Amino acid sequence: LPVVLCYSQDPKDYTGRPRRACNENVNLAQPARRVNTLERVKNLTDIMKDDVSSSIPGGIHAYIITSTDEHQSIEIEDHEKRRQFISGFSGAYGDAVVTIYNKSALWTDSRYHLQADEELGCEWLLFREGRRNIPTISEWLKQELPENSRIGVYSKVISEYRWNKLRQELDGTSFKLVAFENCLIDQIWTNRPPRRNRQAFLLKQEFAVILIHMPGLRGGLKGLEPRAPPFAKRALDVGAYAGKGPTGACFKISSKTIIPSKSADKCTYEAAAATSSVFSLSLSIKVIWSKNQNNNAEGTPVLTLICIERDVLEELEFDDVIQEFVKLKLRKKYFDLRKDYVTKTIEVREKINKTGAESMVITSLDEIAWLLNIRGRDIPFSQFLRSYVIIDMHSIRLFVDRSQLDENTAKYINATKNDSKYSVNVTNYSEIWKVLSGWTHKILVPSHCVYSEGASHAIYSAIKPNRIVPKRSPIISLKAVKNEAERKNMREVNIRDAAAICDCFAYVERIMQVGGKQPITETTVSTHISDFRYEQYNSYGTSFRTKVAFGYNSAYPSYELTDATNAEIFDNSTLVVDSGGQYYGGTTVLTRTIHFGKPTNEMIEAYTRVLIGLIQLSSLKFPNSMKMAVADSLARASLWEIGLDYEQETAYGVGAFLATYESPVQVRFDSETSMQQVFKPGYFLLSAPAYYSKGEFGVRLGNMLEVTHSAYHSFLEFETITFVPFESKLINLNMLSTQHRRWLNNYNQNIRLSVGSELKKQKRMEGFYWMMEKTKYIPEGSNISKGQPVLVILLSSAVLIYRIFF
């Protein structure tokens, strides 16, 4: 059938209005978090007009300020927040433009429309991206600037992808785009926060902990003094016990070594699992303790606790009788947190070679962390080290501040110094520009991919044009597909994280019920979440800034908690908690909406429809050729049915002890990228449908999903790995189909089995009983909704047809 698309093109709205509490004729009370940046903007425009300060004859007429650092990071340290300094807007995404004609404007997406409106001063124009008829930056500049204007950008904080896009949009005009090697904002930024310069650390392999109760261990294997690794929050406690046998603890930590308790001879092999949480902390111990270490007569029973690294296994001498036994047990208990960086290097070089390049410059910090198994603390909430890497077929060069590499890290990256192909040569961070300018080989320079902006314009400009091979970084696809060890760790850390959240929610609910002298605020809850999470084994804190939003604030898709916005929590509205944790070996992200009183019918319906969307997406089995965008209709269908929607993406990728926004995963029905990408086994993503009632309340529910093989050939499915109960008082069971109820009961049962066991093991009984109350069985066979299978199919088909033909 012929399809005719009829639409009218409305004119662009260049006003950047309306703005909240901004009326020239009326003096209105201003939002508490509005920031006055008039003086900062004036100081900047003075520099822009000055030939000497701007280093441009005649100065410049407009200056663009982006929200990233020179590695195009999503989360940046305070030292790099230039756009926030000049505009007052603290959201993670947005671009500011300042002109010398008393016009300043900011562009941001739907997550931050409300927040930007409150934080920007009234002199700023606000362009809400995602809405109809909003001009782009280039379109607005064409409208505002006279002919022959010069537009400046700091070249290190704009990607080549965005630079080229801006340049193309300005083609056909007399405007000149000027790349600055230094940032004009830095000249006026007084009291600038210092740069973070923290020590790097290694993502090392875990140890196998084996308890052998067999004859035949030869010789005296000497025990070493136990000590915690550099990243541990505290040393091993003297007097602490580890491992449980039939009559008590097996081993006790003394000030010098680890000794057996009186009941150690009755411990069993199975007890060794309990020791791993203590002994795996010691990164240097090969053999912890050996009973009768100087008198091991053949045939004498020997009880030995061994903590072995895989690469030193062959150094230990075992009798032939137990050699294979030890290896078998080692394979059973051993798991590796990472691939060896030599293996990764081989894989990356193969990918580089296929592009026709001979080398590659790596600018993204999460890619460097993944490749070298090095972590740092230079970026908030992500364990990244500020650095660059150049890899070719014969060498690896790491550009970094040498003072950040301690002896252990330096030794690790030079462990293969006998083979220069895999040894890492350390060079000062600032030398990257000199090296690139003299580079003579074909070099792959990363381009844009979903959340990865690619290399900066400054990086591209530093290299001879005929040497550049612009391609998507091959590390993106290698990193996104987690190996078996990473998958195992991601599942395990999500259970520990769920235990912390359950215990925290139980505590907060109790203090809300009993009341107290001090009010419970958003900051209070955020602090409690961080405290409970830090108590978990191998916790590195939060994976992004925790968002705790109550009532009016919960209607902000990406609410940023500040002192000015910190609201007291009551029992008359929803509380949205968006939080995540970083653990040694894995990253977690989750979102829950809770209510401490009696919710309204509108809140219940909104919550239930959002929950239905989450269940439908999580339950999906699909062919491995299905595009990501198609899955989005499942999450939104229940809201679409009554004319509701949310503007942000439904799902995004999550790294393993890396970033919380990881390419190439993005689930959004109207995204070109989502229409091109498919899911692969080993991907991890956060699925988080939502609804926001502007000025009233918000609902968002987010679970992490793992993409796995289905039982059916060439089909995939999602496995939920987040295990935190939903708010039962916000669920209208009459709206749930039989399939929805069955999924919810199975989910609650999984919470009881996995998180319940973890809570009991940690003796967090308040959290345990709270969890049990929230996961009660619900009937599956009465007042059942028929669901929306036909609607879902139609919507999915409509999305496909529209994207293909239009």
C-alpha cells in the first residue's frame, strides 16, 4: 500500500523562552539554586574581544563551552567543569555559548530541562533539546551573529565528530571556526578546584584458596606474613577468624602469620570457601600456612591452606599422587577478574590490522583501564587513570604522570620487558602531542560511537592528515562483551549490592515510621546508601552520583541533589532512588521508587505501568538479529496505551568495574544508533523505564540485565541480575496479566534465595525481614489483565516500518 507522510514544518523558536521566574516587568522570587554568573560572563567576553588575551586579531564573536574533558569523559572532575563555572548549570550534559552581543545560551537534553531552568540565571537562554522546533547551536549562531564572525572552541574538549558536524552546519556562511589550544575560561576561573592526582592500582587476578587434607605434600613450604593490598580500606585484623569447621573456626590471623585453631584438624575442604573473603585480600601470599611444615613424612595426614596465583602453580612441588587433585580443585575454585593484558593486546592489534592501520591512539580512559588492567582515582565515581596510550604492532606507550605509578604498578606493566611487544613504556602525560605530531605510521584515531565521543579535535589536528585512519575504537566491542569471569563477578557484586540496599531501605523505613528529632532529607538517605554500600566486601563506593529525589524533585529525570534543593522526605509522595556501586570486579546500577505513606491512585497506576514495561522487556526472548530499538516498544507500550511517555533512553550499557554508560548498548526507539545495533551475549545493561508528572512526582524502576543465549537456536534473552524488591503498595495487581504476576513471583523468589542468604550470612537481619515482607507471594489466577500482546506487536512493527521507509 502506498504510504503518504504529511507534515508541516513550523518555524524554529530562537527565543530560548519561557524561563521560570524570569519576567522583566515583575520581580519574582527566584529558585533556590539559581546561580548568578553575570560577572563571569562579562570577564569572558572582555577576553573574547581582546586581541592579546584571545590570541586572535580582532578577537572572537562567540565562544562554545562543552561539558567534557580532553578524554571526552561523561563524568568529569571538578577541575574540568568549565561549562558549570560559566553558566551555573551543574547537569552532566549540556553546551553553553557566549557571544559578545550580550547573548548567552545553553542547550541540554530532556533529562535536564527542569534543572537547567532553575539553575541558569534569567540572562541565559535555554534551548530544550528533543522538543520540536528547537534550533541547533549552528542555527542559532547564524541567527545571532553578523557576517564574518569568528566562533571559538577549546580544541581539546570537543570531539572531532562534533567539530566536523559544527563545521558542516556552518558551511556556506562567512563564519570562521577557530580552534583554541588553550581554554579562555581558565584565564578567568579564580579559586579553581585542584586537579585530582591519585595513585593508580592494579586489577589483579584473584587467588584460588584450597584446603588440602591429604598425605604427600613434599617439603617445607614457608608461610609469609599476611598483608592487605594497597587498595584495602583496612589491614587484616589481628585475632580475626576465617573458615568454619564442625567445631568452630579453622584459622586465626596473628600478628605474624595465619595459624590453625585447635579445631583445625576437623575442618573440611568445603570450609575453604569461607576463607576466600579474607585470604584473597593478600596479593603477595603464595602459601599461607602449612602444618608440620618441617616434618612432612610421606603418608602423614597434612592439612594445608594454600593461596595460589595461577602463574606460580607450577613452582610448587606436589607428589604425583595429588598433583592432578590440586589442579582440579584449583580450576574449580579459581576465577580470574580479567584477561591478561597481553591477551588483550593481541586481540586489539588484530582488530587494528584489519582496519588498514598500523597503530592506534587510545584516548578514552575506560578503554585504557580495560586494556592494561590499571585503575585510578582521577575521575569521580569511576576508577580511571588520566592517561593516553599509543599501541602499534611492536610497542605500547603509556602517557601518564609518573608520580601516580607506585612500585607495584610499575613492576606489573614491565613484567614482560623481555618481550618489547608487550612491555609498556611509560612517558610523561604531556608528551603525547609531540609524539603524535611526529608519527609516521598509519594510525587509527577513534571516532564517535553512541556514548563514546571519540578522540578530540586536538588529537586529530596533531597528526598528519594522511596518516589518520578514523574508525570506531575496536576496544568498544571487545570491552562490551564480558568474559566468563567478569560475568560471574557482575552477578556476585549485584547480590552484595542488593543486600546493602535492602538493609539501608529497611533502616530508612524504620526511622521514617518512628520519627526523630532530626528530619529525614534526601541527603540523609543518600548518605545512608553510601555508608551501607561501603560496608560491603571490596566496595569502592558509588558508581555515579546517587540521586535521591522526593516529591517535586522526583519529577526531574536526572535530578541533581544539592544543598539548595535538598528536600525533607514525608509520607505523601514518591521517593526515587537512582544509585549504583563500584566493586573490585564489577559495577552495579539500580533504580527504585518507594513510598512511606498511602500513595494516590495516579501514583499507583503510573508505577504499575512502568513495572509492566520493565517486566515485558526483561521477559523478552528474541532473535539475535533483532535491533535494539525494537525492544524499546515493549518497555513503553503500557504508558503509550494511555498517551504517556518519557523522553530519555530506556536502557544503556554498563561496564565491569568501569563506566556506567558503556557503548555500544543504547535502547531507544527513535535512535539511529539503536536501529543499527544488535544485542550480544555478554552485554550488560540497565533497563529503566519511567514516568514523570511535571511538578508533582516521578516513577522510575531500573534493573540490570545480562544478555544470554536462549534455549532456542539463534535466540537470545535477558537475565535479571538486580535483586531489590519492588514497592508492593504501589502495584495495582488488577493491571497485571498472569505472565506479569508469574514473573514477579519468580523474581521475588530469586531475591529470597540469593539476597536472603547474603543478608543472613552478613547478619543483617533487619534487612532480611524487610526483604521477606516485600517479597510475599501474589495470586496468579484472579482478576487478571489480558495484557497487550497485539499492541506491542503493532508498535514494534510501526517503529520498524517508520525507520526503514522514513
